[in-house]
Amino acid sequence: MAVIETMTFALRPDADEEAFLAADRRVQVDFAYQQPGLLRRTTARDRAGGWIVVDLWRSDDDADAMGERWDTAPAPAALMAFVATGTVQVHRYETLD
């Protein structure tokens, strides 16, 4: 059984979207895919300006371990500087297959 974790959020009104996307690419390359147990990560945007990051993890333990490193690593901090305060929602799901 794998774990899907979603993080939805909005960008700050003054955020530069191209700079945000560059920061997201740095998170993907320099941080996310360096985490044990991460199987897939993707970022998407809806037509109303909402954003989602979807991570597929091998296990809850792997996702938890990344969460412990997220708050202290430079790439995630740079990404989160673009995110509007109070808009982040994280949910975790267990796959059924």
C-alpha cells in the first residue's frame, strides 16, 4: 500500500509566478527526489488560481520523514515564501491497490 499526500495552496497576491515555478523545480530536483520513498511528485494549477502538489510515497513513514526535513531545508523554505499565509492544506490518503 502506498500513500498519496496532497498540499493545496494559493500564491501570495504579489508572487511572481515564474519565480514560484523556478522554486518549485528546485524543490523537485534538489529536495523532493532526494527523499527516500518518494515515488512521484507533480504540481498543478486550476483555472481559478489554486495550486496543488501531489506526492506518491512508498509509506507513511517515508512521508513523515520528509515532513521532518521540510521545515529546515532551504529549497522548501524558498518555495513557501511564495505561498499565501493560511492557505495551505495537507491531506494524506492510503492507496487501495
